[in-house]
Amino acid sequence: MKLSNSYFTTLKENVKDEESVSANLLVRAGMIKKSSSGIYTFLPLGLKTLRKIENIVREEMNKIDSQELVMPSLLPEEVYIQSGRREIFGHDMFTLKDRFNRNYALGPTHEELFVEVAKDVIKSYKDMPISLYQMATKYRDEPRSRYGLIRTREFVMKDAYTFDKDLEGLDKSYALMFQAYKNIFDRVGLNYKIVKASTGAMGGLLSEEFQAVCDIGEDVLVLCDSCGFASNIEICECKQGEVKCEEIKQKELVSTPHMKTIEEVSAYLKVDVKTTVKTLIYKANDKYYACLIRGDREVNELKLATLLGVNEVELALPEEDSKITGAEVGFAGPIGLNIPVIVDLEVNTMSNFVVGANKTDYHFINANLSDFDIYKISDIRNVCEDDCCPECGFKLTFKKGIEVGNTFKLGTKYCESLNLQYSDQDNTLKYPYMGCYGIGIARVLSAFIEQNHDEYGIIFSDSISPYDIHLIVVNNKDEVQMKLANSIYESLLSKGYDVLFDDRDVRAGIKFSDADLIGISKRITVGRDAVNNEVEYKNRKDFESQKYSFDQLLDLLSEKTN
């Protein structure tokens, strides 16, 4: 494609309302344009890159005999009610009514519809396994869209679904899809980790995430360099340590005027924060629970919700907290409370600790587990970087990640709720086992750019570069340069290369700046050495360029392609 007669626009300055490197560079490079919060237009150059990623995904899906289809985006709301997920999605789901006052939703995900499609085929155990996928637009009303394409309200997802007659079959289908995902992210060139994760709103038997390692990632990855353990912090297990052997002391009520935070209390009492226990009042399905964790720790709300068998928990409001404890917020404690008390495993090892006294401006020192009734003892805290690996005991490390893909073993959950059954060998009716697998196509693009850029712009890999080669003619008024450049352009096209030819009548500096910004992986420059039939060749990731005759360059490109 020649730039002189194409849609192409770039920006010199950084974009003010984009908070991530990837979004800023994509907008500046003329690849995307924001329509409204969390909604973007893909411009021609950006769409070509997106299609490159989609093609990689499609090739790997086809290799494992997964068949492509396309589902509608406008779905009857009742399918989510029937599966039990309408309430779980809540305000995240875009809803509307048609002219007949029927309720519809813009599909946030398509498990339910894939089950309905499978019903037409699956009658017997002989009809499985089945593997289907699509690349379609999803809609989720995110409360806070951020980081450009990383968290949006409208996005393209590759979602795949498998159906098997039993768990053994699901394991085989899952393994095939899992390897395909690794192939996809390896071909794109991402630095990623695979971590165990929460099944969340999807439910099921197992969830694993493919996380692109990145400083702006919203997920915390818990890693062990010794044994390879990897988990999302949401579900990472915290092991109970050794019980501290101390002489049990008598609790004592002490004045702590206006000391509401753990930091204030520990400083005022001149004690280590690790000897304090904070009491947090949580609400779950209109019931209240007091949760005890060490003063410098954080409650893991997902673990707590799972323990209580609810979808979510929330901190009690200040007025609710005060009504339960009889004190101002900041002085809650377990002693004398008339609500269930849940003790974290770590607190279960402690003795002679500091807790709130349920009395404004007072705390207890030398409190112990025997001083109050305990409802449950469980792991309810977030793992910390100084904790030991739950598998090998080595020290854990943290990294941030962007979730670019996920895989789920759903089991029979959706087939049961939507009544998909098959006849087994003994003519008994059974539910198929289902797998679900997703990739955020635009997230892959953003994550790649977060990992591959410099001060000048994007650095694309060969596999997802919008064009194979960026051809630049330094002076389009120089007949010798233009003749050679056009000859090279036609020759490359005839050999199957996808070429972006910058033949614009602008300064050479602008052309080179734009080339660095958009980041096409290979660059050929035709300049003053055209009189000697020589050109300059440069990889975007390299600092220096090399001179070649065009014939030599063709041989070089052929070697790199092969």
C-alpha cells in the first residue's frame, strides 16, 4: 500500500486522556481512535494488526479441529436467567427491550448459546467430542474503563467451547486447547505466565489464566522461582505457620484515645504491628461476620465469600459497624461480639495480641483466642511476598499481569441448568462435560506493546506487524530514488510480501519518525545510494541499519522468512 493515497494519520505529542503506554502509542500511531469511554474505533493500520493476531488464533484453533461459527450479540435475557447468571452479572450487563417489550442483553459471554447450539447435535455419547469457537464482539458495562484496550466496554473475544461425554474426555480436550493457547502466545511473542485462578462467575472445576507480565497489570501473580508454582493472588493459599509458644497473659483494657488505625495503635502502645489483630465487619447475604487478621494483612474477599458460600461480600458501612460494636469505627474487636467470628489461620498461631475493645478510645492488650467464641478458622487473607510457597516452602515473588487468556473446566454446570443431556452406552441420560476457553484479542495487542516499545514507538514482532516491510523513499522528487523504490515495491509484492510504501511528499525526518512510531518490524530505505542500486535495511528492534544491493536484500529476506 502506498501512503500517498491512503488513510494514515499520526500524532507527535502524547495523548492526554490515555493512561497506558500501549493506548497512547496506538492512538498516536493512528491505529485506534477513542469513540467514548471504553469504546474504540480500529483504524486501518490497527485493524491489520488485529487481524494478524486473529489469524494466528484461527490457525491454532483449526489445527486442533475446533470449528468456527459466529453467535449473535443481541441475546434473549432469559437464557442468563435460566442458567442462573443474570443476577451475577448485575449492572455489568447491557440490557434493552425490543418493540414488543421483550428483554434482551448485549452478550457479555456466550456459554448459554453454545449449549443451545450443541443441543441440535448431541444426542448420544457417539456425538462427542465437539469443539466450537468464535471471534465476536462482547459487551460489558465496566464501572471504570481504563488502560485503553485493556479494560473496555466493547471488545473482541475468541471464545471456544468443548463438549465431552465424561471428565476424562474433558481432560483431553482441555489439554489440546491449553497447548494451542501456548502456541498462540508464543507465536505472538508475549512474555506470559500461566497461573491458577478463581472460577468466578463462570463456575466449574478449574480455571487457569494466561497472564502477560506487565507493570500496569491489574492482577497480582504469585510466583515461586524454585518449583514453578504460579497463582493469581485471589486464590493463592496461605499455609498456617508454627504456633507461637508464649506464656498466656491476662487481657487488659487500655486507653487508646483517638487511635483508630493499626498504625496509630501500634505506635501509641509501642508494639510491633505484627502483634496486633484487626477486626473487620463484613456483610454476606444480609448477615454480618467479624473477620480477624493480623494487623498488617489484608482480607481476601474472594476466599471469604467462598468460605461463606456466597457470590460476594462487602465491608459493613460505618453506621452498621458502629451499631454492631457499640463503638466508633476503628475500635472493633472480637470480645463480646454477638456475631460470628472468623479467625484467619495466621491469627490462630498468635497469642497475647492487641485487639479493639468495642469501646471508643480503648483496646485490649494480651488478648487470646480463648477470650472469645470462634465460628470458623480458615485462610481468609491475601498472600504476601515474604510468605513461603505453599508447595515447596521457598520464598514467593510477585509480578503484575494482564489477563490475555483463560481456560475453564466447567464440568456439567451449564448443561444441567440448560438441560442438555445425551444417551450413554447403557441408555441412561447424562450431562456432557463442558470446557470454556477465551482470548481477548485487543488485550493481546495492548499487552504486547506494553512489553515491546521504546522512547520512539512500538516494536512489532514479525508475526503481528501490520505490514511485513516498511519501504521508505527519502526524496520522492528524486527520479533515481523513485524508480528504484517503485521497482523494489513491485518486486516485493510479486513475492508475496505485504508492503507499506511511504512515498509521501514530506520531509525524511517525518517519515522516519512515523516509521519508528508505528513499529513495522522490517524497514527498507531508498536514499542517495540509489544511484549505486543500494538500499538500507533495518529491523525495528535494532539500532543500526545495513547497506545491501537489492538482490542481496532479497536473498536476506528469503533466508529470514524460511
